[in-house]
Amino acid sequence: MALQFDFVLLQAVANDIADTQLSFGTPLIFIISCLLVLFIASRAIECPHVGPKMPLGPLEGIFNKMSVATFIGAMSFGHIIAAIVTLVTRQAA
């Protein structure tokens, strides 16, 4: 019984994926959103330098020499914002 249920679920997911069209819009939304939040967070967070520093190379000056925790938090929030924007734009279309 469980094997049959898994097959039906897998078939439903496969049909849904086949109907999805790939575009460059979604990755572009994620990239822009994450970079924007990263830029804003590096200046808005009260203590962005607490903890080990994120090795950003030549971009350290742009992103205010932030710590690893600040980077992870900003990227997480950037992904949340991008997911919301993506869902809203797909629903509007």
C-alpha cells in the first residue's frame, strides 16, 4: 500500500514539474534580493563585526567587513524576501 501511494505521489510531482517553465527571472530575483539585503544589513545591523570575519576579498569594503553571522543572517533574509517576491509575481501572472 505504501509503495503504491509513493508512486502516485511521485507521478503527481513529476506532472507538476513537467508543466513548470524555467526562466532566468527567478534566479535574477534571488541574486538581486540577496545582494541588496547584504548591502543594507552590513550597515543597519548594530554589531556587524562581532565574531569571525567573512572573507569577501575585494568586496570587503562594499559590505563593511561583516562577520560570518551577519553574512548568514543577511543571506537568509535575502532568500526569504526573494521567495516572497517570486511567489507574488507568479501569482499575479
